[in-house]
Amino acid sequence: MSEHARKIPRARVEKTYLTWVLWLVPVAAVALCAYFLFQDYVFSGPTIKIYFENAGGLQEKDSMVKYHGIQIGQVESLKLAKDRQRIVVTVKLDRSAADVARKGSRFWIVTPRVSLGGIQGLQTVVAGDYVTVLPGDGERTNRFDGLSEPPIETLPSLHVTLLTHDLGAIQKKSPVLYGGIQVGEVLDCHLADDATTIVIDARILQAYAPLVRMDSQFWNAGGINIHAGLLSGLNISAESAETVVSGGIGFATPNSYGPQATNGTIFTLNDKEAESWKDWWPAIPVPNVPDIADKTNTLPKYNMQ
């Protein structure tokens, strides 16, 4: 090596503490991205699309999906469907709720409902509307048609048909009362095939089914009853505060009652209660009556938290 070459200075690279710190920044960024990807594709559940006619008060990235009071997912986006008739609600489910994404699962939006009987979905006033579900058990899928209202839960019941020419305030979920106590509810109201009468489909909880006999009398218990007599004066009454708004059906059974009614039995819905029916209080055993304190008026309100 020549004398000139030996005199050329050589660079010396030294690794300081700062150098290691600068390298940690990109490494940490890569690790963080990997973590989020791992969370999205390994720990998170499926993404599903629910088609609703109306999205109500749902909010993107804010509204939750709940089941039995706990969050199992979140609304990711709200978009207009291609047919411009419905709203597509994209939901990201938690991994623990992945089994909900099956055919037969029914989704609906919980919103506050106010009536004289109380307020349903009260928690939505503060937390906002949310989606809830009744899980199915079919094959896995990621597309669902949402319900416009809560589904009617299947319960052991006696189903009867009532015929009338005036529906009054009666509607779906109007109570069926016996002695002022709710023992059933209205499932549906529709015109008969020949449009001459209105058909009311109702159910009585199985525990109270023995109260319904072939000679039982049903009447429209909704609204306010006004009776004026020369001696008694003006008498204003109502079956209950709730039936004034939502309508209701009352029924009574004679003291000397006939055979028990069966599923599909057809009754006439009278306009009002006859005076003689008020004295009907037969002794009919109902040993399996549920605890009212536990059942809240004996019927589910579908107010899923």
C-alpha cells in the first residue's frame, strides 16, 4: 500500500443509544399494524348486513348490537340499498357472538315506546337506539332481513279467533283481560276473506287456558264507558288506563260453565260487557299461573336490554 493511501482518513461508524431508539419507532409501528390486523381477522367476529325498511335512530360507529343486555357488536355503516327501498346496516359482530350469524336469526331495532302502561326501551333515550337479535339455528350466513317490530315469542298458549264489525282501539299486543288481569294478548287483526267481518287472532297463556270455555263471552274493553241513569247519574269507567289508549279485550265465563275451549275456537266479540256477566266468577283451578312479579303482567314485552 502506498504512503498516500495510508494517509487517507477512514470513517468510523459508532452506534449510539439514539440510533437504537430511532430503529424502535418503525419496528413498533409494524408491530402495532400486525396487532390490529390480528385483532380484525382472528379475534373479531363476522361482518353481516341487515336490511331494514327504516334505520330509526341508528348511528354509524356508535350504535350497538345487544343481546341479553350485553354488547355483541357495533354498527359499522348505514347505506341505501340498491333497490332504494331499504337501508343496509353493516354490523361487525364480536367473536363471541359469531354463532348469531345464522339463518333464522331475527334482528330488530329497539326504540323508546311510550304508553300509559309504561315506557319500553327507556335506556335508548340516553344511549340511543340499538339493534337486538333473537338467534336462529340454521346455516351460517351474513345477510338478514330486519324486522320492523319485535317478534312475537312462541309460548304455550290457547289460540282463539274473535269476530267483530268494529275494531275500535284494539291492535296488535292489546291485552286480553280476565277480571282486569292480563292473561293474554292480541296477535293480529285483519279482514275476513269476504271482507264482511274483522278477524282478531288472540292467545291466552296456557296457565290461564282453563278459564276459556265454549260459553265464555268476550267484549271490547278499550276506550271509556259512559253510562247515564236517571237515578244513578253519570257513570264513567274504563277497564284499565292502558286499554284507554291501546285497546283491550275482556272476557268472562259463566258460573255453570261448559267444556274448555280448544285451539281455533271462534267467538263473537261483543261491543261491551253485559251487566249479568259482572256476576260471573266461577271457581276454576289455575294451578300453573306464573308469578306475576317475575313475568311482568305475565306476558313478555320484548324490551331486550
